[in-house]
Amino acid sequence: MNIKTTTLAALFASAAMVTSAYAECEVNLRAADNQPAGYPTVAAVEAMGDMLKERSNGRICLEMFHSAQLGQEKDTIEQTQFGVIDINRTSIGNFNNIVEETQVLALPYIFRSVEHMHNVVDGEVGGQILGAFEEHDLVGLAFYDSGSRSFYNSQKPITSIEDLAGMKFRVMGADIFVDMVAALGANATPMPFGEVYSSLQTGVIDGAENNWPSYEGTGHFEVAKYYTLDQHLIVPEVLTMSKIAFDKLSAEDQDLVREAARDSVPVMRELWAAREAVSEAKVREAGSEIITDIDKTPFIEAMVPVYEKHVTSPLLQQLVADIQAVK
């Protein structure tokens, strides 16, 4: 693997930032997250660290570097592969061009509900995808939540696929999301997230799509009061570990790390659910109209050409079938 000079500089700079706060421990693990202190993923990894310290009788310590202190997600992935960072929480989308298997988790309507997603990632399919990280110098430890993304707009309640016809929606700048909106009969408008509020306000776009905390936290509900819970994307986050760091551990400590990571998942899910509930309550109190009574079947059926275009390898096709077979 070729490493550019700038990459090496970033790796050494990150290493220099690591403190010796846990010097009394035999094993000191450095964890990274771009989210701020108190965010559900940050708190869950910190809970994992508490479990490790207790279960190892103080031999293993974990130090969390939140708020992108060690770099943004793409930077921290590389640093984790090279062993500068030991444990890393990132969005699954950043792995789509690295670990092929992760691509299925970002497909529109691949999950019928949040519960279905949990059953998938907690089962054999999730284990298969986590196992695929090892070919890329990483150890897949667990999946976290990032909520479900749904459409919101300033014009009208969306109760059917026909209601989307001709509407303009901001999407993330990836072909699959543009194709998803087009397949639903709407017009996709990729733009930076920071421009969405003013674009909704001025009518440049009719709507956007995101999860409860983002819809509420950005104030988008103030200018787009119709929120349709179609849950077209339910994309998990992933917790990985450097294979270099993992291989240095004894078999016993490797088991402790895997177990603590798994046990941190319900902690994260509980925190995320609480965060969503607060955001939902604020939005409802402000008078937004929440549309839940929709038939998602036509939305899902409209994705056939999207899947034909983006799910082309036998590996991905089998994973899609396996996910759809999970109850």
C-alpha cells in the first residue's frame, strides 16, 4: 500500500496528539469519532471502554477522541488501517468504495423498518459484512444506529408515490440517491447540507430528506413542515478496530474487545432512541404534520431499476436476497 508524504504527516501528527492519560494500563486503546461529546456513538464507545477496564481488571483502557480531534472520517479510516488509531466509529458510506459488502446497507428501502435493520446486522448477514473488513486491515466489531431518513417538504403532505411527482428534493451527492429520487418521480438536487434551509425558504427546492434529529436540529421543520416517514434509508454506522492493534492482543483480550463492542450496541440504541424522541416531540409541538399512514410497497417497487443499475455483482445480489429473507 503506497502512502503519500501528506498521509504520513497526518498519521504522525495524530499519534502525537494521543495522551498518556491511561499509562497505568497494560493496553491503551485510542478511539476516534467525529461527533461531539455526549453524542450517542461517542457515549457508547466510552461505555465500551468502561466495560473493558472493568472486565480486564484494569488492564485495558480506552481513551476517546471525539469531535474529529484525530481527523474527519476518511482520515481516521486510513489511520486505523495503519494502526495509529485503534478503534474508530464511522458512517458506513465511507466504506462503500473500500469494502464492497457495505454497499448493500446504503441501498434505498433495503430495510423494511428499523427493527428489520437490527435483525439483519445482528444476525448472519451482519456478521458476514463485519468479517469482510479484515481483508482491508480492519476488524469489524459492531453496527450502531444513525436513524432512518425520510422525506420532508414545504408544499404538501406526501401520502403516496404520486404526490412526489415533479417535486424538487435535495439529496446527498451520490448517484444512487439521485437515481432513487428520480425513480420516485421527483427531481433530485444535490447541494451542500448547509444550503438546505435557505433553499427551502426561498423555494429553490421543495424538500429534503433526513432523520429526526437532523430535521429538528437544523431547524428545517420551520420551513418544511410536512414530514413523511417513508424511511427510505436506514443506514447503520460501523465500529471497527485496527487489525494491527487487534493482532497484538492476546486471544483472551480479543474476546474481551469483541464482547464489549457487542454489549455497547444496546447502550447506543437506547441513547439514539432517546435523542430521536426529544427531536420528534419538539417538531410535533411546533406544529409540523407527520405523515405515517402510507403504503410503502409502490416506493419499494419503484427501486427495481435502481437496484439493477447499482447491484451488479453476484456478491451484492446474494446479500440483497439474504437481507430481504430476514424477518
